[in-house]
Amino acid sequence: MSTDDEGFGAIEHALKRAAAALRDAEVPFLLGGSLASWARGGPPTRHDLDLIIKPQDAERALETLAQAGMRPERPPEEWLLKAYDGDTLVDLIYCPKGLPVDDELIGRGEELSVLGMDIRVMALEDVMATKLMALTEHSLRYESLLQIARALREQIDWPHVRAATASSPFARAFFVIVEGLGIVEPADAPSSGAVREPHVRVVTDAGSAAAGAG
């Protein structure tokens, strides 16, 4: 077995264990991060296991995983808790930047069969929004975002993602990249069947120029 296979096997084991424990404890959650895109045909992941939890359920979720035999950890960051299944990290994210975790967010998720289990998976638009809003000057990597965008572009409501992330300069830069690569249509692209008026540049004898519409 390759190292990649072993890594994914560990994630599979941790996901099944965590999902079963949270379901038995009636803690609502979403599968988020790169696994949420992988579940829909996106690129594989070997190190990303994110579970999205409502803030009021975060402590109960961590205690549930601890009772299931995982090692709990409370990091200084005020937006997630952690649990370890052996060496495999499970992030319990309850306050992602720019996206409140509430019943509406949970409800937007989709029940999918993931590794033989029925799991509610985060909406792709929310996955992209949380990843884009997490970008900073010190953590600026577009590789996985571009892979997801290219693989699942037909499944994603891009105007929704664009609007949800408009406040981030790094998200705006991402859209410049994907538009340049032809993955996503520009925001000002004409709709199908629309006729764009041609612009005509008129040059006078004196050499001055004016722009007008023909």
C-alpha cells in the first residue's frame, strides 16, 4: 500500500468514527473542506478532514469525539476545536470567516453517500466561500481551489460565490485567475443570446479621436 493510500485510509477511518459518534449523539454537522468537493467528484485529498458544527454544539461535539476515543484539543484560535484519531486530525469548525454556521447553512447541505455512509455534505458554494475567505497574505495558496474549480465548475453557482466573497481582495484575485484560464465566465459577460453593441472609434481629419456606439 502506498503512503497516499495509507493517508486516505486513515482519513476514511476517522471520518466514519467521527460521523457515527456525532450521529449517535444527535449533533448536527456537515462534511466540509476538500472532502466535500471530493464527494462530488472533485480532486482527492490526503490531509483534510473538516466537520462544520454550529457554535452552540462545538463543545458537545468535542466531548462526543473524546468519549469515542479520540484525543481532544482546544487550540487558541477562536473558530475551531480539534480531535485526533491516532495521528489523523479532525477539525471541528464552528466559526469560519465570513460564514455563520447556523440551521440555514446546515440545511443547504446535501445528503450524499460518502465512503458507504449517508452524510450531509456542505454545499459547494459554501465550501468555495469558506476556502476563499480563509486566504490571507501569509496563507495564500490557490492550487487546491483551482483544482476544485476546474473539476466541478458546472456544479457551482459562481455568482453566489462571487457575491459571498466580494469583500476579500484574495477572492477577487482568484476570480481574475479563473476567468483568465477560461474556467469561469467574467461577471460582466453577456448572457446567452444577448447582443453586445459594437463600439466604433471615429478619427477626424485633425487627428482627434472620439468613441461612439454604432
